[in-house]
Amino acid sequence: MEIIIDIDDQTPLFTQLIEQIKNAVKTGAIKAGDPLPSIRQLANDLDLNNKTVAKAYKLLERDEVIITRGYRGTFIHENAKKNSTRNLNEMVLSELTKTIETLKKSGATDSEIRIAFNDAMKFERKQND
């Protein structure tokens, strides 16, 4: 599997990395159980910041495309092929769009929606601390 990052592309670097790993899984270029390079190694290979690769790996692990097994390394998850087609960002955007439409129909302004959203996010952070 060859990963090519385009620094001139508008797509964030971590997103490019996620998309390329998911595409490699979908096409069978990498399969369940295959090892991936360490964060440090991949960052060095692609000339990226370790945090960029770590963010991509964290999101891929959340989506069960990869699995980290401590010091043994990072591997392609057994359900990666199925999970590579799932796009959590699209789902979140769709749900937020529906909610915003409902709020606007009830008379809420853009400003009121933004303030309420920010308040809800602050409340959520406090609950998780």
C-alpha cells in the first residue's frame, strides 16, 4: 500500500490519510490482520507531524477500521472492510442539518442555534471531565 499526501490539497492531511487507508481496505490492498506502521514510522515516511498520524489512527480505531494492540502494534481490524464504508462525519452532518431545520421552522434564529450548540458542547465537556 502506498500512501501519498498532497499538502496543496484543501482536504486536511489526517483526512487524506484516513481516506487512503479506508480505500486500501475496500480494494483489498490491505486485509484484516495486516500490520500498519507505527505512528512515528508513518509520520517519518510521509514527512508529517506525529500528531497528524495519531489523530488519523485514533479516528480509524474509533470506526473499527484498525485496532491497536499495545506494544505489539496497530493492525487492520477484522471488520475493517464493512466499517470502511461508514462515514461518521456524513451521519453527524445529516443529523445536525435535520435538527437545525426543525429549530428554524419553530422560529429559532441562526444566532440562537449557535449559542445553544456551544452551550450544549460546553455542558457535554463538563460532564465528561
